[in-house]
Amino acid sequence: MSSLKRPLNKNLRNLTLGTLAAIVTVLPVYAQSRLIFIYPPINLSLGVDSLELFANEGVVNNELAYYMNLAGVNEEQKQAFREALLKKADLNPVELSRFFNSPMGEELLNRVGRLFSIQGGRNGKYPLRGAMVQAAFDQEEGLTLLNFLRYLPVNMQFNLEEILKAATYLELLGQGTNAVVAEMKSISAQTRQQENVPDFSSIRDIRQRGDYGVAPSRRLRLFDESRQREFEVLLVQPQRWREGKIPVIVFSHGLASRPDDFEEDAQQLASYGYVVALPQHPGSDFNQLQEMLQGFSREIVKVDEYVNRPQDVSYVIDELERRNRGEFEGRLDLDNVGVMGHSFGGYTALALAGAKLDFDTLEAICGRELWGPNLSLLLQCRALELPRNAYNFRDERVTSALVINPVTSAVFGAKGLSQVKVPVMLAAGSNDPATPAAIEQLQAFVWINTDDKYFALVEGQAHVNFSKLDAQMTAVLDSLPDLKLPNQKVIDTYGNAFLVAFAEVYTAKNEQFRPYLTSSYAKYISREPNPLHLVQDDAEVPLSELFNSRKTARIPAIYPRNIIPNNE
């Protein structure tokens, strides 16, 4: 195993498990419940009391010793396992229970319950939920792995054949991700040799604020009568107007997020002379999440958000057109609007850029028994509940799209993304458990059918801004062993630069900023511990070859087909 592969796979695995723990778990408990390990024809079991003895006293009895010897566990690994059994995750038990009564929570439980079932094979979702919630309610010990096992109301069966398949998917995802990183490095290095770029140390540093200042943000309250939908828009604009037409950006937030989370990004753009509108998407925003957690709704996301989100953005552009003549003296350029978005907001931006929902792909992927390590499918597969209409969200006023950790693979697929013809930049992170780069962004880069496209990959980036997590999620992450979080300040500088560079070239039509959209510039600003790699449209061919590589690219290829490759 290479030195690169080890930390990437470990961090990705920890983040995947951490995300599950944050959303994964009241019944009486049997004192002598057992864990059954099934791998036909093998049938073994382990008493929870053996784990309790080991965790509390460090004693390995004969029963547990058999398993540890079988696995070849050394003393260091024993100590790590003991600590893992007792590590506490501070989660609100009521909110945890409410999450698991949401459609996304129930689907997650259903998927996990196929791997960890009740003895005899029945789906284990209900005892898993009960044990986790009960442990979280325990005021003395709280939610630990050991306490969770104590509260299991029945003997639980570990379906090792299915678990090993899931583990194989996770390992393949790590291999695929490392292959992408390695290929990006190789392509970037080759590209830099051919690029004719200026001395970046002698020209403007676009990681810093621009010259136009930033006016105080304003909130607009909009009401779309045709949809009977009311929502807010955070409007960020410069203190001084730039010459000529004023470029406009609309930024769409992700699931359970809010416009304010991206206000700093908007201020960076505004300082370069942009008017930036950040719409709230009711039904998939932070307020919707709070309604679910507080018991006022069963849903984290309403299904019609797949329709409403792109329509929200189009309505915002309509509103700016209505205000343009008076408030902005007719200076807004609303024929060349740039749309940006994060995660579910990435879906929103791509839909406006022409991507089409593909229900055939959705059915094929969502109907599989084993999904693989892609948490975004919990969101994407909800789109199957939509009426099967030929949706078209393309807004001709949108002439470019920059998307960060977007969800793409199932909801759009190759067919849907091939309809995108405008310039696109996809930004991904190598440690993203929610929208894995090898599945959600690499494939999108290959499938999008435009000559002006860019793929930016940040090693160690993990979907969210860790500096803005709430206390509960932070506590969950703190409970994970060996988890190395990214340097958010470094990642923010990348965002500052590429938001401006992409907007200047493709929204403001300013070719002077094109040198910043190069592999050379990415290398210039790249910093440890989270190196940055950027490739352009001509990298499509070598990256697409990863899909067919016998060693590395199996994860994008095998993931849609749901097969486990033979060992080589």
C-alpha cells in the first residue's frame, strides 16, 4: 500500500463512518445478547458480555481471544479497539429518533439493517434504532459502541458476506480516489510544461479581496405567486460599481444549509464588482432540518425541492430583471448569469445549465440491494417519488456553472449530464463521504458535453466546512480515532481564487483572468496539508480511461453495475 493510499483511505473510511454515526440510532435489553457472525456455512457467535469485560477491565476471555487470534490482532490494535468501544458520541437522543423516522433516516436504517440483521435474517433496522436511541438516552454512559451493543434487544446477526461486499466497495472507492489523485497529478504536471503563464508572484493575488469594496448585505423577501412559494434572498453587492455592465452570480446552498453559510464567498465576489444573490430554498434548508429535529416535520428534504430549487433561482433572476431598471439603473447583465452551488446546490446549478433528470438511471441505481459508500444516494433516490414528467429547468440566461461537491451520478447520470453545454467547473474533495469524488464528480466531468470544463480536486477536503459545524457534529467527529481534518483556511484560499477567476472569464467575459484557470496557477497556490490539482477539458480522455482500468478505476465502473470484481 502506497504512502498516499493509506491516509486517503483511512480518512475517507473515518469520515464515512462518522457521517453514519452522526445520523445512525426503547426497548428492554437481554443481559446475555450475542452477536452472530454468518458466512455460509460458518456460523459463529460472541457474547456482548465478553466485549464488556474487555472494555471495562482489559481482560480478554477465551471467547474473545479466539476472535482476536483469528484476526491476528496485536497489542496496539487491542488497545485501539478497547478505546473505540468506550468512546462517547454526544448526540441528542430525541433528535436522533426523529431523524430515523424521516424517509432518509428510515432508508439508511433499512440499508444498514440488511448487513446487521436480527438472528434468522430479518432486517435489523428496528433493534438498531432502539439500541442507539436508548444508549443516547443513558445519562451515565451515553452513546458508546459498547453501550449500544448492551441495549440490543435481541441477538444480532452480522451477514459477513454482505458486509465484506460493502467493505470491498469502500476499499475500491479508496483505490479509485487514489487513482484519480495520481492521474490528476500526472496530467497537471504534463499540462504545466505546455502552459504559457505569467509570473504569478508579480500579478494580482486574487485570493485577496478586490478593489470594489463590499456593501452591507440585504435581505429580500420574495413571493412567487405561480408556485405560492415565499423565500428570502441574501443580496451581496460591491460598494462601488465596476465600469460597464455589472456581472451577476446566483449561489445555491446545499441540503440543510442556508445562504448565510456562503456569505463570505459572496463577499469575495462582490469585492470584484459582482452582485451576488443567495436564495433560501425552503423545504431543503437549515430551517427544514430544524423542523424535522423539533418534531414539526418528518422530512429533512421535501421531494418537490428537486423542482423548486432551480425554479427558485430562475425566479431570483426574474426579480433582478424587475429591479434592474430602477434600483440598478439598468446596469445588471442578466443575459450572462453565473450560477454556483454546493452539494444539492450543485444539482440546482447543473439543472439550470441543462442537465436532465434521468429516472431510468435512478431506478437502476436506487433499486440495488447494495449501494456502496455513497451517502448522497439517500438524497438522490428521493427523486424517484417525483411525478415522471419530462422536466426541463434550463434557463438560457445562465451561461456558466461552478459546482462544489455536487450530487450527480444517479439523479442525472451520463445521459442527463450530456445535455450541459455551458462552461462548467467541478470542485471535489478526496475525503468526501457524502458525494465521493470518484463517483459524483469524476464521472460528471467526463459526461458533461462542453469543451470549457474544469475539474479541481482538493486532497483531504470532505464536503463540509468543518469550522461551521454545530456542536453535535463536532462531538461526533471528535469521537473518531485517527481522523485528520483538513485545513479550512487553506481550502478557503482556493475557493477565493477560483470563484473569482471562473466568474471573470465566463460571466464577466474578462480574458485577462484566464491564466488563473490553469494547472500552473493551481500548483502556485497549492499548500499542504491539502494540495490542489486542476485539470481542463483535454484531461477528459485520460481520466475516462480510469473507468476501464483493471487496477484502479473499478469504483466508478463497478459502482453503477453493482458487481464485485474478481481478485487479481
